[in-house]
Amino acid sequence: MSSVRVLVGTRKGAFILTSDGKRQKWDVAGPHFAGWEIYHVKGSPVDKNRLYASQSSGWFGQQIQRSNDAGKTWEPVGNKFVYEGVPGTHQWYDGTPHPWEFKRVWHLEPSLDDPDAVYAGVEDAALFHTTDGGQSWAELPGLRGHGSGPHWQPGAGGMCLHTILIDPGNPKRMFIAISAAGAFRTDDAGRSWRPINRGLKSQGIPDPEAEVGHCVHRIAQHRSRPDVLFMQKHWDVMRSDDAGDTWREVSGNLPTDFGFPIDVHAHEPETIYVVPITSDSYHYPPDGKLRVYRSRTGGNEWEALTKGLPQRDCYVNVLRDAMAVDALDHCGIYFGTTGGQVYVSADAGDNWTAIVHDLPAVLSVEVQTL
Amino acid sequence: MVRVALPAHLKTLASVSDEVELQVAAPVTQGRVLDALEARYPMLRGAIRDHVTLERRPFVRFFACARDLSHERPDAPLPEAVQSGTEPFLVVGAMAGG
């Protein structure tokens, strides 16, 4: 029988949750890197024992950890993230120029065909790449060097590059997203990039044609249709059917269209999931009810999924990288909360149970189907 | 032999359980001690001082012989008691975070 391995990054370490295909009984291992912030843990799709973890600390900076045995043991690898050339400036919160400064790695995206190749999305926003299993990292400077770079501005969480999608059918095409610059696409393996934000409308940006400045929280894609993208923006859930060239809103009947994560069912490319959050001022679910919303129509028509989730007095948040799906026949959906719960649904969202209740605040959730 | 005491998180990172002992050629300075430390434990590069500028990270402090050496020049000689191994060179994570 197949099994699953859930990789959880938290404010105080990493945890690995494993179960058989029934996803009812779970083993919990961790904390790995106890006491450190683990922004992201992700496995190589071609070598599922090869894991990478972003480990950081306000005191001791950034580390990258690598495992060759599915997280039983780890070794620190390269942690030198140096911007290519003269770093230059972006806009600070008050609109003044501010030097680019490396702070941490938010997201690690292993290559689809090489376990030693990984992309890293960092704060202040840039994209790095390794081809030697993390020993050395080099920036892909074409992104930060895009002419709009000096106009990028951090969101409240920092100017982070948090989303990296590799087109499964075209290895030269990638999508990334930055808070609060927006979404970008490369069609030449990262040498050059262009903003793909047409159709996004953001309060505070009066120009509807603004090339950058949108606070994109997360983008998701189904492997079978890489030109169809779903976006949870600061406000608004958006959809593109042309690889980001244009976007249209699909928030529909959501109780609020503010939120962080968005993901796509493993086998149904029009079935998508979000977790509505009250607002940018109130980072918790509306009415104290934790509800995942599912659309089976690619947006606009949404249903609340509540069975097994707390429906009173719940004031957690679900962060942008804290939702994932497995690829079992009955697709499993997973998400973690800032309250330390990791929930699983083994039936595409109809019913939920908590795998763990009391982890540190969850920053990221990834799933490997084994 | 110079003794270096690391904070708990860096001991874990470097897989050491106690003080580290390093051979450091004279003159024994803060910079040379950190060079020797990072040569023995490459995973500590970037964790105590910046990779490129070699400036001390803001929330890392250096102490020895009941003195705060955090703002000493990297090429200033360390106290004799540190050079002789009588006293350890302390790398400390600053108390911060509320």
C-alpha cells in the first residue's frame, strides 16, 4: 500500500509525520533542528529520500540542511547566499530606497528531474539555484535585475520570494511570486523575467495597469495544465488560463477573499482549495470558524468544508506555504495552523482530523506520496 | 591551544558537545580564532559573522575574562588568558526577543 510523508516546518523546528495510505494512524518524528525557524522542508520528486530544509534564526542566520535518508539524518550544506553584482536598492516601507539585504530562505523548490538541483526563493526577494545538492548557491540575477526591481516594496512579512512553480512540460518556464511585487514568469530558464500581473487589482494601487506592486500570497498549478494558474492574492482569489498573461477574479461566494494558501486537487485540475481569513487586519478565520473552501469549478462557486474542523472560538491563521495535497487515489488535503495543528482530510476535504494538535506555529506543509 | 565556548544552537549545528579547542597561530586575535573555528567547522560560516564582510552578526556577542569583546577590532590581540587556554573565548547569543 502507498504511504505518505508530511514535512512540517514550524517556528521551533521541523516535524515529519508518516502514515500508510489510510491516513488514520500517524507517526510523528521531531523536532528536527529544535529551536530554529524552519520556513520550508521539501523533498526531491525524483529521489524521495532526498530532503532539503531551510533553517534560520534571528541570531545565527540561515542554514540549509539536506537529508539523504528521508529525514532520519541531516547534514548542513551551503548557506552562502550572496547577490550577484552590486545589490542595488528596492523601496522601503516609506518609499525611500533601501539596500537589498539577504535575510532568509522562504521556499525551496527541488528540480523535477535532478535531486541535486534546487531553487531557493529568498528575502529580500531573489531567486537562487544550486546544482550540487546545496553545497553552493548562485543567484539568477535576471529576476532582481528586472527594470522594476527598484520599485519593489516589502509586504508586512518582508519582501519574500515565496512561490516557485516549475512548468512540468517546459523546463525553461517557471513562475515565481514576491510579496509585494507580484508574479513573474521566465521562458528562458531564468535568464529573463517579465511581470505577469495584468488583471490584478489592489486597493492602494490606483493604476489598474500597474506592472508591479501587487501583494501575491500564493500561486498554485496542476501538473496536467501548467498554463492554468490559481492565485490567492492579499485580497481576491484569481485565475489565469494563459500562463499568467491575464488574470480574472474567481472569489465568487467566498465569505472573505483574503487569505494565504491555495492549492489544487491532485487529480481534478478544476478543484481548488483556499482558507478564507477575515481580513488583513484580523488574521484569523471569520466568526471563529475554521473553514476550508473548495471549488469544483475552478473558482467562483465555493463550498465550506467544516467536518472535523473547529467551528467556534478558533483564531488561528494558515500561512501561505502551509497547505499541500497528496497524490493517492483518494486525494488527501493537508494544512497547518499558527496554533500548531496539522489537519488532514483523506477524502478531498469532506472530513478532517488533526494529525497533531500542539506543534509550534506551522510555517509550511509539504507532502510526499510514497 | 585556544578554547572556544559556543552557544547551544551552534554546538548542535557543529555536532560538538563541549568547548572547542583550536590551534591558532600568534598573534591570537578574534579574527584568527574565528578563521580557525570556521575552518574546522565550515557549517558555522555565516552563523557568527557575515560571509562576505566578516562583520559580527548583530545578535552574536564575544566575551572573555569577564570582558565584552564584541566591539574589539578583529585584529586586536585577545587577552593573554585566552591565548594560553586558561580562559575560554565565549561566543554568546544575545539575550533578545522579549
